[in-house]
Amino acid sequence: MTIRKTFRLVLIKPSHYDDDGYVIQWLRSSIPSNTLAALYGLVLDCANRHVLGEDVELVVEPYDETNTVLPIKTIIQSIKESGNGLVGLVGVQTNQFPHAVDLADHFLQANIPVAIGGFHISGCLAMLPTLPPDIQQAMDKGITLYAGEAEEHLDVFLQDAYHHRLKPLYNVMDQLPSLQEAPSPFLPAHIINKTLRRLTSFDAGRGCPFQCSFCTIINVQGRKSRWRSAEDIEALIRANVQQGIRRFFITDDDFARNKDWEAILDRFIAMRENEHLPISFTIQVDTLCHKIPRFIEKCARAGCRNVFIGLENINPDSLVGAKKRQNKIWEYRKMAQMWKDHGCTTVAGYILGFPGDTPETIARDIEIIKNEIPLDCLEFFCLTPLPGSEDHKVLDQQGVLMEPDMNFYDLEHVTVTHPIMSKEIWQRVYQTAWRQYYTPEHVETVIRRAAAKGQNINKVTSLLTWFYGCTTIEGVHPLEGGIFRRKIRALRRPTLPRENPLWFYPKRVFEVWQTGLKWGLLVWRFQSILKQVKADPNKNAYTDLALTPVLEQEDEDFGLMQVFSSHIPVSQFTHPSKSSTASAS
């Protein structure tokens, strides 16, 4: 009779601290973790192949801390009862690294080995000549660090962990694996059910061909495109459908540059049209994707319902300075109109804080976008020198002072000095930008545009509510938001004091009541706008400058071209503090 041994691997995708030092957690979070899904799928494959030996059972438990209060004591007890195990903190971004190290302390104190991997470690090792202090301190604590991708390398790592011979550092950055026939990302339904729309994720490909200086993707995952086969992705979709999951987030930094995009979409189309599987997905693309023949049309047929677009900025000088030369501002309208014509909801990312930005130019540019580009939602980010980016490397080489606390590298906080704006002004501009775009007048404009194009205006209104409410009510970026914020008194940053329960709990009750009231008022306000649009018998005939077909309008007639070709003074554009938006009809 074979005596079976057990090795328990606990995979944790950590969250990070808010401005008050509390871990950001929700009853349901918005975005699933693709890294958690990728690692879970790889470990399942290792378990099936018995990489630790025929007499060893490899047990894996995944946790996403953004929607789960970690049962730390239970995890410690289960590993000790198994007799052998490891805690892996996976997909750790720069802003999550301080909390990840704090989490590791709990397990290290119980003599349980801990490993940390993710973009922060990989990016720093890829771009910096020496380890930064925070990573060195983590190693000094006894934490094992992993830089690079796990495919083709996980067997050795797990065998080292099982035999108690973990190295301080595993660096496989120069060995980017092929994704062809690699185990697919997968998460069990009970994890996915804790996301807002029961949404799971997978990467159809990795790598990006562009050279944006603020990006870490190209230095961590490379500029050469690597992709999964259409057969593997179809199998992944079917495995999820079997457990009741039908919505997917394809996390490729730019799905339009996946060389196998058409074969993948054809599989989606066949499953939807021949088998009537109700599958849908969200993708991320660049601003020139509409130039690819059949791309947008096939995305819509395949079930694409939401599109994240890397707009980044509309100032050509800023785009060139950031080496984002692929963005052509005169193409923005055509691209947004084509997605809208195919019924897809568009969300564009916009970066604030390029060297030439001022509060006035930012306000002007947002007004141009509102008037002339038919986007549904606009999400704002502060230009941040993320470790792993060229921007960070250059500033580090120049000895420029950057924010030392990695927790603030969440793209919502200012982390470096600006040549024109003070830190306080830049931070205030970030907050003002959300209020400038999501005015009641512009919300009505967006809904009217959606109605005229036959989009689902209920969905568009919900998205507008979500993006504005997360920022102004919850104080977090929409991509970090969720349903019902959890705030645990004991889960506060160790460098901050634990609040007295006589103060903490009454304050928390008031916060919940106040937040609920604000959400209720916001929903009522935006739903009233929606009701008004629905009641308009001429809603389908609505048009404005942004919806005007580009072929019928000379580019020179648009402020988008005028302001950057003729240097029109900023004063000629409406500032949000002076009047309502110019886009209100």
C-alpha cells in the first residue's frame, strides 16, 4: 500500500493599502486576476503529471484578496497538517508589493516558506542594474523571489520547494516561454463568482510590438508576440462554459496585435452561431485596430461587448515624447465610430501629467474629447514611472527623486515631480478630470449617442455610473472597485496604529451609511437622465459633431486638429469650472 504524501500550495493574489492604510477588499471585485488563473492552470497540470513524484499529492488553493478576507490562521494550519507546503504571492504589482511583504511575514513567522512573483520583481530585474531596497529587504527576510514567466519552469521550482531547497531568487527573464500547447489559465467557479459579472480572464497572447516609455509590458513580457493556439483557447472556453462561466476578459495588452486573432475569433463565432453558446468577452486594443481588415466586424460577431482602448493622450508632442508614435489623433474618431457602429461599449484610458501638461491644457483636451470623439467612458491615470518601464530606468539613472513608498504606484497618486505643476496641483487635476468628463450634461450626451447607434443604453448608463461613482464616492479607480467595501480593523498597514474599536466601528457604520446614500443619489441622477432619453421620441435621430461621419467632415474643422496644428490659445476653450460642457445638446 503506497503511503501518499501531500504538498499544499496556496496561491494568493494580494490587494494593496488605501490612503488610510486599510487593505482594499470587496464583497465582489470588478476585475479577475489573470496571473492567478494562469498559475492555477499550470499547477493543475503539474499535479496531473505528478512532478513531485507518484506518491505525492499536489494540492493547490487559490485566493483573490480583492474579494476575500484571507483566512491566514486556517492557511497556516492546513499547510502544517499537510506536513509540507508553500505560500505563493502571485502577480504582485508595484503598488501591491509592500502589502505582499507584510502578508509574507505572517507565514514566515510560522516557518512556512513564501515566494513572491509578479511585475514589480520582474520589471526591476529587467531594467535596473541592482536590486532596489524593498526587494533586497524582502530577500533578507527569507522570501524567495521569482522573476519571469512560470511556463516551462514551474516543475523545477515546485520540486525545489518540496525538497526544501528553494533559492533566494529565480530569474528566468531571458527565457520567455512559448504559449503554444501550454496549460491554459483556469479558475474554479467559486472564485469567479466573487467578481461582479462572474467574469474570468485569460491571455490569448503576450508581448507588445510598441515602445511606449511608460509601459512595463515590453520589458517584462517582451516585444515579440507569443500566443496560444485557437484550439487551446476553444478548449478553455468550453471548460468554463461547463462550469457556468460565459463572460471573459482577454487580458492581452493589445489583442489586435495577436497574430492569431482571426483564428481565435473564428472559433468564438462558430461556437456562438453554430452552437448558440451565449459567450461574450472584453478586449484591450490600440487606436489603429480599425485599420485591420475585418477585425472590428469579427470581434462583434464573436461576442466582443466591451473594448478598452489605449488612447493615452491627444497631444501629439506628448505621444511622441512617450514613444507612442502609433497613436494618430486624426484616427480616433473613425476608430470610436466603428466600434460604436458594431454595438460595442468603449472605454479609453487617458494619462495626465506629460511634461507639457498644465491644468488648462488638460481641461481643454478633455473638452475636445467630449465634443469630438464618441467614447462611452474615459478613465484617467497619472503618468507614473513604474519600475520596469523605461521612464523609471531613466529617472533612476539621473538620480531624480521619486516616491519611495511603492504603495502609491497605483496610477492614481503622483509619484514624481512635474516640470510645470506642483504635486498638489497635479493630484487635484486628476480628481477634477473625472468630474469634468462625467458631468450630467455629458452623461446625457453619451447616452443619446448610444441610443442613436442602437447600443444597450441601460448598460452604458450603468458603466457611466460605475466609473464616476468608484472615483468620487469610494475613492478608488474603477478598475479597483467592487460591490460593498470591506474594511477590517485588524487589516491595517503595520506602520500605522490599529484604531480603537470604540472609534473604528461607529465610524465604519457612518461610512457605510454615507456611501450607500451617495450611491443611491448618483444612481437616481443618472437613471433620471436615462429615463429622459428613453422618453424622447426622436432619440434615434440624435447626432452631433462626434457622430458625424469623418468622410463628410474635413479634419481641419475639428478642434482636435486645429488646436495642435494652429496652436489655438487655451483661453478659447471652455474650462469646466466656468460653465457646463460644450457637448450638451
